[in-house]
Amino acid sequence: MTMTKSAAQALIQQAFEAAARECDSMIEDNPGQWYPCGFASVVIKPARGPVVAALKDLGVGSKAYGGGYSVWNPSKNPTQWMDAKYQGAIAFAKVLKNAGVEAYAECRMD
């Protein structure tokens, strides 16, 4: 995949915006919901390429357990509701996938 640094940065911004929008929407549609409590992230495999380089430049993410590069809570929402965070992670991964970047969302209960 050939992508410029500025295109990678724009893609990352778009992915973060989509994640925040989806997470916020789920919370707004389900007031008072907080269970199950947990975490969500996106894994990008392989951990190389312009998108991973741009994330590193931003100081976002880290090496993923089991390989790849992990972006923790891409919605940046402080909620503890795992399902809302996971919807944000799915939206983030979808933006990357649509641009040809191998990414998937994952979550786990706290």
C-alpha cells in the first residue's frame, strides 16, 4: 500500500472521529448503561507501514501482545462500558480496513 504521511495522518484522524462518534452514539442511545465494564482496542497487523508510523509519531499505541500494533480505546471516551468502547474500536478498524490497512477490534471485560 502506498500512502503519504499526510494521507496516513488524515486517515487516523478520520478513524478517531468515527470511533468517538460511534461510542458517543451508543452511550446516548442507552443512558445509564455501564455493564459490562471493560476495555477495547484495535490491532493493526503487521506493525509497519505509514499508518503505524504516523501513530507512533503521534505517540499513540504500542506493540500488541501476540504481534501487531495496538491502539487502546480509540474512542478516547472515559466510559467503563465495554460495549460502547468496542463499538468505537469497530468503527476505527473499519475506517482503516476501508483504506486497505489490516486492522481488527477486540475487547475484554474488566
